[in-house]
Amino acid sequence: MSHRISRCPEPERCLNLDDYGYAKPGILAAVNHNGTAQWKLSHAAKHMSKTNHHPWIKWAVGTGVGTVAIAAIVVAALVAVPGDSSGEGDPLPLAENPTEDQAAADQAAARQEWEARQQQILEVLQARGPEAVLSSSPTKGAADAPVTLIKFSDFQCPYCALAAEQMHDFVGSHEDEMRYVYKHLPLTQIHPEALPSAKAAWAAGQQGQFWAYHDALFANQAQLGEALYVKIATDLGLDLDRFNRDRASDAAQAAIDADVDLARALDIRGTPTFLMNGLLIPGGAPPEFFEEALRRMQAASEASKQN
């Protein structure tokens, strides 16, 4: 069952993994009194080894990051309650009036789950390698950048629409410094237009217009449907005959299936979900979180070149 992340009924119950001896610098997710996640970075000083034995470090070498332990940036997983991102399944249970011991147990369980998921992600990325992971997915930015940000998304997911808007300026400001990759994860059991819209976007990509189509779908999410798909294609000046052939093709389905299979292997449980050089970032993290994570990864990359 999936667990939805990013809200906590009591701010003091939200996790700071620095408290558990994790490698530093860590990322602290605090929550204000209305239940909204607010992310900030802590300032502890302990770092992981600069050797390349960690599975992610080996994969990162292939993308130009070097041997610095980028995985030292750790996301604090919050004890989950419903309502933060698209996905299915029950949240981790919370006691209504937890004792101190129960709160600690909840935190430890959430920490352990996040740690296991992160390790699984690193192992899958290492086993598959950059070329297989990125495949022919739509990308923007610098192909040789030391930082790659992968987004798993669903065009009918309202949280994905919000994330797309928030990430637009961030990605646009850093296109020369990073590579941004889109992965389809249509949640077809709850979003009937998720797959048709994904196929339409893929077809637009065959004519070099994926990102413009992507933006138009999210901007008009309330109108998802056949009429919108054709209208966007027309507005973008696409060859409509080719567009219709491509979105109905086996190749479109195969491309989306490949992304879904990757998401399953990585244990991606909802949308939007981001991976920045393998670091699992659940939906709900604001642009400033990505700014700081990018800055630290770039600094680590530069340090690795000098060693």
C-alpha cells in the first residue's frame, strides 16, 4: 500500500533525520499549525565518506557528479496522513493523542520506511545506468549537467499542475546548470484522462513540442479531453494526421509503459515525485527546497573535480 507524504497534525512530530545520526547536511521538514509542509535545510556538519562504494555514487559518476556522497543530503519523511498527493493506499496510522513513546515510534517507522525506499531507488538507478533510466524521455536543459532532476507526473493530477507551475521558473532559471526529465506516471484508476493526455503529450513530442504541450495541458487541466487535445495540437501547428497516428500507436503505449515500469521498480507511489540525482523528493517541496538542494549538489560536484 502507498503512503502519502507531507502533512503532520503536530509540528513537533515531524521528523528531522539529523536527530537520528544521519549523514549531514540533512533536510528538515517542518510543519506549521495549519498542516502545511514547510521545508528547510538544517546545518549539521557530518558528511558521508568520499569513497565511491555507495551504489548511487557509482551511478552519479556516470552523470558527471563524481565521488562526493551526494546522498548525504537526506529528506526527512513526515509521518503521513491523507490529502497531500495523488496516489492510492492507506497512510501510516497515527494515534490521536500520542504519548511521547508513540510519537517516537511513529517517527522511527517513517524514517525506516524512507530509508528503505531511498536505498531501493539508489540500487535500481545503479543497476540500470543513466542511459536506460533516461531513455528517450523528454528533457530540457544541459545534457552534460552534473545534476539531473526527474519528475514522475500525471496530467490529470491537481498536485502535478501546481508542481508544474512552481517548477517552471526554477527549471527556467537553471537550464544551463541541470537536466530536467519528464516521466509519465498516469494514475489510471483514479484519473480517466491521465493516459489519453499522456499519449497526446508523447505524440506532440514526436514533433518537438512536448514541453509546450505539457504546459498547455496543465494550464487547461479542467478541460482535459479529446477536444482539448486536438485544439492544443492545432494551436501548436502540429501535423494533425501524424499527431493522431502517433498518439494511437503502439510506440506511445510502450513509451508510457516503460516509464510506469520504472516507477514501479523505484517504488514511486504517487504524483508528483521527483528524483534529483537519485534523491527522493516527495510532492510538496517548494522551489526554494530545490534551489538549495541544487546548490549543494553543484558544490559537491565542483569539490569532486578538485580531489
